[in-house]
Amino acid sequence: MSTARTIRRFTTEPVDDATLSRCLQAATWAPSGANAQGWRFVVLRSPEQRAVVAEAAARALEVIEPVYGMSRPAPDDTGRQARNNRATYELHDRAGEFTSVLFTQQHYPTASELLLGGSIFPAMQNFLLAARAQGLGACPTGWASYGGADLLRAAIGVPDDWLVAGHVVVSWPRGRHGPLRRRPLASVVNLDRWDAPADDVLAALSEDTAQP
């Protein structure tokens, strides 16, 4: 988990069916509300569906550029943000080249979309971890949002009573996995009260990681 970073740069080598199937199998091992397993995973790899994914990616880029203040970095810009943006643009530019998976969740009218997310997002996380375990790279995208949802719904035939929950590009990475960069644990953990530090709890972690 500590090296399962989001990968946005990939080789041209296709993902074989056996490796992809193991990722999908792992997704089904996730918990779901009432064990209903009300999910459907749609693999998108035909030229026709990849073209739809590419169009959805282009629409998403038009939305996120102004939101995040993104622009294509200059060729000589080697800063961290420029490197991150360069990888993001490469992924969008090559969106039609890769296999991807659309994750959908049956919409039960008695549950909120947030609650239903608790039944599909663990499946997505299992998929991501299985991909990492096999050396694959993966990137959850917003391409199934930002106007792309309607495109993908129509192309795939997703019924109206199913939620488009997420979309993941998966392929062989160009570059290394991890390590991840995250804020210190103490900045996101509290003990008993919202503003109370959890130093006693986290001290145990420090002692554990210090062991040889």
C-alpha cells in the first residue's frame, strides 16, 4: 500500500487477460452493504470504446484545467508540479490507447449515493491493490464525470438505475511505483475529541517502526 501510487505514464505493452482477471476477481472480494454485491465492472478495450474514453478524457481536461490552474508545462520546466502536470497531460493525450475499467453500482432508492459508495469503492481499492501486487500501474480518473458519464453510459448501455461510480486506467507502468508522499499521520488523527492530539496512540507506531 505504501508504494501503490497513482501511475499516469504507461508502456505500450497490453495487459494480458489472466493478469486483468485477477484484479477483477480481487474486486469481488470487497465488502458491500448487506453483502448485496450490487456492482458491475465493465472492461473497455475495443477500439470503439477506447475512442469514447478518449473523448471523455478530453472533456474532463477542459473542466479540470481552470479548476486546478493547470497548463502544459514548458519543456525546460523540471519542477515537481511541472513533472506531475506533464504526466497528467500525457495520460489524457494517450487515453484512447489503454484498457480501462468502469465501476458501476446498482442504485437502491433507500440509500444515499454516499452510502452506496461504501459498497463500490472498496471493490475499486481491491482492484488497485491487486494491480500493484502484479506490477501493473493504475490511475483512477474523473473521466466518467465532467460530462463524460453520459458518453460512457450511452456507449456501454448502462441502465438508468445504476450509478457510474468510477473509472480506472490500468496498464504496465513506465517508471517506478512509490514511495507515496502523504501528510504526517498526526495531522489527520485525533483522540476522543476533534481537536485533541493522538500522541499516545501514534507513539506506539513510532516505537513499532523503530524496531529492527
